[in-house]
Amino acid sequence: MVCDGGKPVADVRPSLDVSQPDLKRLKEEIREEVAALRSTGQEFSPKETADVARRAAGRPAAFDATSVRSMIDLADSFADVGLHTPPVHRFRGLIRSVARLTARMILTLSRFITDRQRNFNHLTTRSLMSLADGLERSTAGLAEQVSALEELSRRQAERVDSLEAALNHRSEPAESSSSENGPVQPEA
């Protein structure tokens, strides 16, 4: 039993003599590994969902594309530097009108400066939106791969269970016949 990142992992010990496997020893090793996994509270077959595995690893469950898009849209709404006259709420009456007129003149005169910044801001938000789209597509692709791997893992676990059952079925008649005949003596 090897511990990998806090999770017990079964040892894979290759048998030296493949032609004559020691069925009793093999069954005992399997029982020990299953008992060790059950003692830690884990099930023998891989029935763990992807969300449980991610939470255990301390990672977020999924990419939240909606919130990322809303943040990018908000940034895009502020990208137009120098296009709109500020409301100038601090002032009242005639002073407010003069302040708005002054601000409008300053913004008009400085458009050649703010034009580059405005273009940069829009290009940046478009790039971020493209990255968010790509990340969403990648996340969806990875989710499909994870589900395919989980299905493969489930099938492999079923195959191991069926092979173990066949091994138990084969070894039972051999064990009963060897106990009736006594120990087998090698021929000289």
C-alpha cells in the first residue's frame, strides 16, 4: 500500500512465475488491499465523482464563464476614456453648467491622446473575451474527457470484479481437490 498525496493506492506486484500463480496468496493480497481501502473509508471501486475529486484537491469545481463575461462587459463599458462628459455632481447651478462645458472642451481637445487609450482598452477587452471563450471550450472538452475516463475506469473496475469472481470460481475446485488428496509431492 503506497500513499500518494494522502490517498492510499494499491501496490502492483508482478508475479515472478506467471505460468503457476499462487492463487491463495493472490486472493489474500487482494483481500488485504480491499480491507485497507475500506478501513480508510474509501470504496474499492472508483465511484468518486469529478466534483468530489476537485474539492479534495482544493480546486474550484468549474470555470464560471457568466461572471467572467459580466466582468469583461463592465470593463468594456468603462473602456471609452474621454468620450463622455462626466456628470459633475459636485457643482450646482451655473457653476455646474460652466464645469460641464469646460470638461467637454478639454475632452474634445484631448481626443487625440485618449483615442489610443480607448482603442487599447477595447482591444484588451476583446482579447479577454476571446480568452474566456477558449477557456470555456477547453473546460467543456476536459469535462467530456473526464467523463469518458470515469466510464473507462468503471468498466475496468467491473472487469477486475468479474476476473476476481472467475479466479475465485476456478480456485475453489482446485482447493477442494487438493485438500482431499493431501499435499502434492514433487516427482523425483
